[in-house]
Amino acid sequence: MTMAQQIEEIGIQKSMKKGIEEREKQASLKIVRHLLENGMESQSVRQITGLSETEMKSLFQDSP
């Protein structure tokens, strides 16, 4: 494998990892949103997830 191919492969792997991490984050935020919508106390959600109050509020700013 040439040096250029190795560099390209590293870039592809980093891109894939970033995509996976973003999908996992979106899935987690979706779960948090559902917990809050179904009546779980926001303080409990913050303690369990480690999200700040600002992060939790931002979940509802993007909703239609």
C-alpha cells in the first residue's frame, strides 16, 4: 500500500468513526427527549446523562 493510500484509508476511518459517534449522540438525545416528554424529572435526567440544563433546553428549541 502506498503512502497516499494509507493516508486516504486513515481519513476514511476517521470519517466513519465521526459519523458513528454523531449517530450515537443523536440517538441518546432522542432518548433523553422522550424521557422528558414522558414525565421524568429533568434533574434525574441530568444526573443520569450528565447533560447540562442548557443542553436539555436545546433539545426542545429545534422542535417544530
